[in-house]
Amino acid sequence: MKNIHTLAVVALVAAIGTTAIAQTKPGGNVPPAQGPCAKGYEASAPNGRMKLSADKMKTVDLNNDGNISKTEFDAACTKGFFEDSKN
């Protein structure tokens, strides 16, 4: 009888562990608390500069002045632009 209880506990722990693993994002995405939007404008875009590809820069830099303003940064965060960023 003891073995049945032990087996049931082990199965329950395994099921809970598997569920917890299945809920994490695959692919090594940066957790939201570490992304540019969580760090804020000053930390992520000092002097209006960020390491972005030319295409991404065109998307974020709405007035095409070569710098990212706080307004442009906030708009990009609102649209979820940086969610998959790893920088």
C-alpha cells in the first residue's frame, strides 16, 4: 500500500513540474522585466540611440531624424515592438 501512495505522489509532482515547464516561452525570449520597455527610455535609448536594424529604426523613428524620442519609444512599447527583442 505504501508503494501506491509513493507512486501517486511522484506522479503528481511530475505532472506539476511538466505543467510549469510547458507554460514558459520557448526560444530563449527575454523575460518582460528585462526588456527595453521595462528598463525605461533613459536606460534603453541613451541620447536617443538604440542598437536596431535599419528597418526597425525606420519603424520606431517616426520623424526620421535618426534619434528615438521618448514619445517614439513609448509608442513602440505600446505597440509591443520590443517584445521579441533580445537586446
